[in-house]
Amino acid sequence: MPEIIINIPDNIYRELLERAVKAGYKDPGEYLLHLILSSISASQALDLSKYVEDLVAKHVSRAERKLSDVINAYTSKIEEVASRVASLVEEVEDIKSRIDDLEGRVREAREERGQAIQKKREQRKATAIEILKQQKVFYESSIVGKIKDRDKFFQRLESEGAVIIATDRERIAIDSDFWNEFSEKISRIRSDTGEAIRSVLKDRKELELFEKLKDSALIVFDATEKRWKILTS
């Protein structure tokens, strides 16, 4: 075995000898060899530990980079999807706004059309039968000079449901509903006195029609039966 000879001061030798004895070595040289070997082993252990730490750190760093790359890739995708969603939301809102605007225009158009129709209806000249329904009775004497062809006028009213009565002086056009109510009231009068007549015929137009027909003998009082009779055909 190779030998190494070193010179050391006496105090160092005595210190080394005491430590060797305490450590259980009889030969201080063996104790010194033990110290050298222990130092070398510790150094190797430290180098191994550092190697392991460096290796772990290297792999961890590599894993972190790969994980970061994956996360960045997904983050980019997520941002892209979020951007597309935001764009779609804007498009949907724009479409909704256009639909609301279109619905508003449609409503306005409908309202305008309804108003135009209503206005047209209001502006439309009422027909003779419509006027008769409002006024209840037309006397021919009241339309002289207003209507040229009175024969055609009364014929048209009769064709549209009006009651036409020809007296000895003029023709009378009567709304059918008014005539039916008038006839029913006449049947309820049981006296020829003015008081009895006015107690049933309270409307001015009813009294006027009654007098016109009575003057033309188209309404007569039957004293035997105690009631008024209408003699129109």
C-alpha cells in the first residue's frame, strides 16, 4: 500500500493522538486515515446530492415549461372562443335591435293603415238607408229640390228594407225597426183622445207620423173595437 509521510507540529500530533484514543484507535495513523476517508465519502455524498438536486430541478423546469406551453395554448384558445362569443353577442344584439326597429315600423304602419281606413270610413258619405236609420222617417216634402229622381230614391230605400207609405199628399219612408215599434204602440192605444194618444206616443217623430197617417185616413179609430187600425197595404 502506498505511504504518505507528513510532518506536523508536536501540539497537533498530541491533539491527533488524544482524538484517536477517544475514537477508539490505538494508531493515530489509522485514525487520520479514517478522517481522510470520511471526508472523501462526505464530499462524494454532497456531490451526489447536488447532482440529484440539479437533475430534479432540470426536470421540474422542463415540466414547468411544458405545462406553461399547454396552459398558454389553452389560454389562447379560451381567449379566441371568448372573442368569438363576444362578437356573436354583439351580432345577436344588433339583430335584436333591427327586429325591434322592424316591429316598431310594422306597428306604426298598421296604426297608420287603421287610421287611414277609419278616416276613409268617416269620410265616406253615408247612404240613404243609413241616414234613414238615424232619422227614422223621411217625408217626400222634406227632400224636394234636394233629390232629382225621387222615384228612384224611394225604390232604392224600399229595396234596402225601408217601409214606404204613399199618402194622398206625399210618400213617407220609415225605418223598419221604428215602424214595427210604432205599430206595436198604436195597437195599445184604446181611446181617440189626444191625452190617450200622447200617453203612448211620447216621441215627437211618432206623433208627427201618427198625424200624417191619420190626416190621410191611413190610421183610423174603430169605436166598436176601441182601438186604432193601420190601413196601409
